Amino acid sequence: MNELYPIVSGALSGLAATGALKGPIESINQIWTLTLGRFLDGAYQKYKIKQAANLEKYANEVRSGIDKIPEENIQEPKMSVVGPALEASKFYIEEDEIRGMFAKLIASSMDKTQSINIHPSFVEIIKVLSPLDAKNLYFLYHDGDETISKFRVANKENGIYTDHFNHVFLGNPECQDNNLIESSIDNLIRLKLVDVSYSKYKSDDSLYDKHRENELFLKFKAEQEELQQHNTALLNFLLNGGVLTDEDTNVPLPASVQENYLNQLKQVVQEKEIKVVKGIIQLTAFGKNFCKVCL
């Protein structure tokens, strides 16, 4: 592999010098250097300084975790855990939440009382968590807010409904963007760290007041009510002899189209209920062990 280094580095440096794909090439230079060789440019020296600072934080976090273990509980770390953890963690050293989980996993591997909770797959789990996933797990584990919800628009006459905004989790005070939260919860479910159910929920209904008063739900409800008013007004217009026309030519649409649209509106404007569907999010047994060890 070493004989390829001058060729590869020359090619990469040439691309960077001409400005082609400058950002990606600089990144691959850095990754290459970390794993296979050395570049002696000023930018990389700055990168090394930054990485050295992160490495020091990492070492301090591991040391802090080990210091908390009573001396009688110290054991030789399992190579099947520490080896993969150290190897994997070098690619996540800049991300505080992920680096912190690796540090706690390594420290926990030296604690006899944690042996029963540690699973070799924890390394792979950490690798596929985002910082937001880690935060959501942290707040669920430490704060215990197990409420979750989704929004439902239900037809009161026939019971047909549509659900919107799945996995509204308000337990993370640092992020309330449901577009981000929903995908994060989906990932935690995929990894078997949490279970989510909407067929059961917390017995204390007041715990869901924050979901009903949440800005996202209030905005959604207002939009649905505004749409209902618009459709009702349009239906009344047609029932009172109004005619739909082509937007471009202003020519009345065919009678069959008018009738079809009228029938659709009659269905659409049927009375609806807009509500929060209560649910519960809970750590699995596997998830609890992961949190005990890594959070």
C-alpha cells in the first residue's frame, strides 16, 4: 500500500491545487492521512491541533468515567468491546454526544457491575446514532417523559380518518422540530432501543395537555379549520347556482365535471374532529441496558 501513496497523494494534491472539488479533496486528504499516510500542509496541521484537542476531551471523558468506578469493581476491559469501540470512535471524535457515548462504553467495560448490561452490538448502535438520537435517548432515560402523540382528522359521520405528524415527542427541550424528531424516533425504533404505541397511553390525561397546547398542533388545527371553511363556502356557492370556470379561458367547466366536484365537496365538508392521538414511548429492555452503559 505504501508504494501507492506518492501517486495517490500527488493526484489528490493536484486536484486541490486546481480548485476542482476542493472541499471533498481536502476531506479525503485528511481521512487518508489519519489512516494511511501524512500530509505536511498548513491546513492539516491546524486539523491535527483541533483533533488533538478532541482527543484530549475523549481521554478526559474516559478517565472521568473510570474514576467513578469503586476500586473493588475495576476489571480488565473486554477487548471485544474496547477494541471495536476505539477503532470506531476515531471517526466520531468531533461529535460531543457520540464521543461521550463511546467514552462511557469504554469506561463501563472496566466496571464489573456493568458486565451484565454490556452487549457487543453497542458499538454498532452508537455508530448509527445521530447527535439528536443521542439527545432524545438521554432525555427519555433521565427525565422519563414517555408521552408521544400524532394528529388525527376524523370524519364524524363515517369514522374515516387520516393521521398527520407522527411521533410528536416533546421530551427533548433542545429540539422541537418534528421533521427532525420524527425521523430520529423512527431510527430508535428500528434499532430496538424504544417502542412506540398509540393503542396504549399514560393514564394521567393531563400529561398530554402540552401536546394539545403545542404550537405545532394549534397551527395544524387552525389550518384544517380554515380549509374546512373555504370548502364549505365553495360548496354553498355551487349549491346556490354558482358555476366553476376554466382559470385560463373563464369558460364554464362541463356539467359532468361540475357535478363530480360538487359531490366531492359534499364529502369533504362533512363535520370533522381534529384531535391529538395519545401514545406512549418507552425504552425496551435492550434500550435500558444501552442507556445504563452509554448515557
